[in-house]
Amino acid sequence: MPRPLRRLYPMSSMVRRRHRTWMLSMTLATGGAAVWGASLLWRKLDPAGAPSLLSTLMLSSAFTVPGTLLAFLSLRARTIWVLLAGIALTANGMMIVLPWIALRMRS
């Protein structure tokens, strides 16, 4: 039986805990990427005053290590959550591996 008044009822917007965890993980990955981007841009514009790669790694790790842990916490047995957590794990893992890539490109 159709319910024509269904759209008139207020819908409750309920955000699940795993979605919030995934969003925080991706936000932290974005923060780590911003640290690397700012550091590499600074290194390009002013090489003498730019921070070292080790200090950039430490500051970026303050974002990406908790982001990686949160990505592991957002894993579920459903296929979509494995894929979504894989995106967060890849984004955070890339920021952890980036110093090695930067050193390889530098030499």
C-alpha cells in the first residue's frame, strides 16, 4: 500500500560510529598530506629555511599513525566497509611511506 505522507514525516539522520571513524581517519590522512605538501613546497621555494625530512615525517606521523589505527577500527566484514577502509589505509599508509619515496626521487 502506498504511503503518500511518508515524505512529510521528519527523517532522523543517524550517522553510524564506523562512518565517523572512517571520516576522521580520512581527515587525518588529509592533514598528513597537507604537512607533506607544505613542506615540499617550502623546500622548493626556500631550500635553506625548509624543515628537514625527519621533522616533516614526525609532524606528518602525528596525523597518519592515528589515522591508520582508526582505519583498522572501521573495518567490518561487509565488502563495502573493506573497500572504504582500504581507501583510508592506503591514504594513511602512503603518507607514512612518502619519506622513502621522496628520498628515492631526490637521489
